[in-house]
Amino acid sequence: MAGERRLRILARLAGETTPGTETRRLCEVCADVTAMSGAGIMLMSGDVPRGSVCTTNKVSDVIEQLQFGLGEGPCVDAYHQDRPVLEPDLDEPSTPRWPAFAGPAVEAGVRAIFGFPLHVGAVRLGALNLYRDRPGPLSDDQHADALVMADVAAQALLLLQAEAPPGELAAELESGADFHFAVHQASGMVAAQLDVSVGEALIRLRAHAFGNDRALAGVSEDVVARRLRFDDRSG
């Protein structure tokens, strides 16, 4: 049965794409195969989200931005726990979670949301995010399709990256991606200022942005432009 699902999904992906649209096509097939309202794929490395490879619409873009900026949500949990994370009713969950993420996501139009880890063997790449604009759990078929789709997506990402020069990101991945380069640069600068890890520096940036009701991108730009500096006194 899994083999049949894989063949069906691969057939959907086999359509022609123009250069630079490969990842968007991947996200569109993810949403289409599972009958969801939208999909997104987030890359992660260690404890640090790298950013979104692709999204299908404005709502899925908001979901990815929120998860990156806040450091919480189904993709983050699915990656760290290495298992599907399923929330059939984000507005009225049986067990509340993601206190900073849930409210804005619901306001954007998300009622059910599901995260699936992306990995090939022991290599973890990130997570596939699926959302729906009405509440309700995944059917057995949808869940099975999502598991196979996540596996296919992970292998597709590795294939796209395989031809890139060492240390560089494949053009096909970068063309439609949002990797928040200013945030990563700022994290490195804050890590040096506070003598902490990059992951800890990103937490400090997020805390500063949340505590001052600012976007993470804006705070990062201030750090890069040296309008803002972190030290032990400022926290």
C-alpha cells in the first residue's frame, strides 16, 4: 500500500516545472495529495530553524514566519521529537500548547495544523507543515499519505542539494526560500557579544523581540546595523 502511495505521489511530481519553481511545486503537491488548505517546508539544523523552503499561500507563509520567529509550533516539535505532531483544533485544543504561536495562527485562518518530520535515515532535515481552514483530525488515508509525502519531500530536497558546490545552497532551494539571512547574521553577532552558542543567541533575539513587541527581523536588522548590542546587563 505504501508503495502504491509513493508511486501516485511521484506521478504527481513528475509534471514539468520551470527553473526556480521546483520547491513550490513540491509544496503544492504536499497540500494537494493530503487534501489540505496549504503546506510549507521548514529546514532546520541542530536546534536552529534555517527558514522556509516553500509555502503554498499567504496563510502557510504566516505559519512558517511565526514558527521561525517564535521558535514554537508543529514543525519545531515534529523536528525535535522526530514524530508527527497533530493538532486537529488549534482554536479549541484539548491540551493547549504553543501559547505565542496559536493565537496569531488562528487569526490568519488556521484551524487544524499538522507537522511531519523530514529525514532520510539518520539525517534530519526539518519538517513538513500542513494546515486546514476547518477543524478536524486527519483521516487514516490522509495520515498515511502525509507520512509518504514527508519521505518523498525529504529525498527530493537531498536530490536538489546534491549538485550544489560544497558549503553552498542549491539554487533550486534558494530561489523560492526565505532563510532569514539577517537573523542568522545577527545570531552570530550576538553569540560573539555574549560568548554563547548561536542557538542561545537566537533565543535571546527572540526574547528581546517578544518582550518589546517587535518583529524578529527588525531586531536582527538593528543588530546587524549595530544600532542594538546585547550584553550581560541588557540580557
